[in-house]
Amino acid sequence: MTQANGAEGAVELAARRLERAVSLLEQRIAQKLAEASAGAGGASDQDRARLATALDEAKARERELEDAGAAASEALARAISEIRGALGPTLIGEPREA
């Protein structure tokens, strides 16, 4: 595995972990909403608003992290390209031109 593949794999792994965490958060919020609704008198509008705000913030953070991961991946690809260009074809296993 090359260093580039490892870094890209790490970004992908982090993105999957983030997606799972956000999904779990959404499930817990939905569960809390259901529990609050089932409780005596149901959840207050204030509780619902607070939970909705928390969910919106989590989704915004997920988007920010996905954007940061994409930017990191692009920067890594550029760096790899520059390194390959600097090393030249003979140093990275490509045949020499005659």
C-alpha cells in the first residue's frame, strides 16, 4: 500500500466513522423524541426545538468534516503528483526513454 493510498484510506475511514456517529446521533435523537412524546403530556415545544437544533448542528458539522476530508484528499493528490514529478520516471520505477 502506498502512502497516498493509506492517507486516502484514512480519510475514507474517518468519513465512514463520522457517518456512523451522525447516524447514531440521529437515532438517539429520534428515540428521545419518541420517549418524550410517549411521556406524560409529551415533549414540550422547547425540548423539540432543542433536539432539532442539536440535529441541525450535527449535520452541519458532518458537512464541514466531509468538505475538510475532500480538501485533504485533493491536497494529498496534488502533493503526490508533485513528488512524482520531482522524482522523475527513473526513481519511481517507470522505464527510461531512449
